[in-house]
Amino acid sequence: MLYSDAHLHVNPIRGFGAGKIARKFKSTGGWFLSIISLPPHYYGFVEPSIESYRKVLDLLIREASRAKEQGVIVAVFMGFHPAEVDYYYKMGVKADRLSGIVDEVFKLIEDALRMGLIDGIGEVGRPHYGTSPERFVFSETIMVKAISLVRDYDVPIQLHTEQGGYATAYSVRQLVDLLKIPVSRIILHHASFETATWSDFFGLPFTAPIKQFDEKYASHKWSNCMVESDFLDDPNRPGVSAYPWEIPSTVRKLLESGVLSEEEVYRIMVDNIVRFFRVKPP
């Protein structure tokens, strides 16, 4: 069997880095990794400026190359995480100044997409935790800006949202329709079972966190499901997310117990990755 991780982070400064992760993942049957940027301060780039994001982009490009050297297919995403809004607000950088930085970041992302340095946008979206209404709204304006770029460049985008079930999936589908974006380009990251159910109903691709991919989740007949580890690659935060190689071990158990068939595993781990990320099949 072949296995994919549709959403993880790498941090060569604090953790394993992409090369080691890809090597171990491939040894367990892994063929595809979708690497998503972390906020700059995770890498030690704390200055609230475009220079911090240029450093992130350079790091992502290097890390993607190291992963590819291990023989896996890689998709690279760069965005502006809603947690970054909170981080900068705590530094005293509020919406009026922050909007200028966001504009510069998206110009950087746009240039990187045009040059083929990255493959998509993410993650962007809305907080799934308590925050002020002002920060929530500002995060959503960033999401709208990002989705508009999807229309211009026809690339996938990974959304970080609250887990609101119907309300979450419905609101994203409404936004996608208003902005005239192909629904296949929108990926709802880290979807709970309820949010996944409504995402599938509205035709939205989504990623299931492997920690939640239990018998109930796995046995549902999904059309648009992929699986993610959401690995943070930070030894100081063990247990916050799964390791990529937990995907093969968990899915094998579901296969052996009869919860999943080989055909279903292939659809989730290969067919849907090829369809939504538009990569070549293994």
C-alpha cells in the first residue's frame, strides 16, 4: 500500500527537518507529502516584516528539495496563519499596520506561485480558538484575499477554520461560489467528523487528522477525504500532533480489521491526492 500526508509542517531549526521526515515516511510506504509553512517566529524570524517571510520562503524551498531527494513527491504551501494575527497583535502590531505586511506577503506568495517555487496557498483562514472579534474578522479578510489568488493562479489552498460542522462548510462553500473558485481547489484542513460530513455534502475536499481517523471516521463512505498528520516538527511540543509515519500504521490496522478495503485506502491515499493536488500518480 501507498500512503500520503496531505498536511504537515517541517522545522529544520528545531526538529527533524524535511529530509529525515521524508526518508522515514518513505520507508513506511509514504509517497507524497504536503509541506505547509509555519509562522515565521517558529523558525526564529521574529521581526514583523516582509523579510521574515522571505526567509520562510527560502527555508521552504530548501526543505522541499531535501524531501524530494528522498524520493517522495512534495507539494509546498505558504500562507498567513490566523494565529499570526494574534501573535502580531500581542506585539502591538494591529490591523492598520499589519494589513501592509499582509499585502507584501501575498505579493511574495504571488511571485512564488508565478515562478513555480510553491504549489499552493496555506494555511489561511479563521481561528478555531477564542480570540477577539476584531482579530477574527481580520483573519477572515486575509482568507478572502488568499482565495482570490486561487482564482487567478488555479492552485490549491488549505484553509484553517473553526470546526463548526454545517456552518463552517456552508460558509466556505458560499464564499467559494461568490468568488467563482473551482470547489476542487479548496481544502478544509483538520476537519472533525461533523465538519467532514458537511464538507463532503458541499463537495469540499478536506483532510482528516490521523489522530481522529478512528473506525467511525474511516468507515464513512467519503468522496473527498484525504488524511493528514499536521506534524509540527517541534520536540518541545510532543503529542500536539501525530507523526507522518503514524498514518501508515493506523491505516494498516483499519485495513486489517476490515474497516477499510484496499480500494478505499487507495482512493484516500492516492486518487484524491492526485485529483486535488494535481500531482502525478506514483
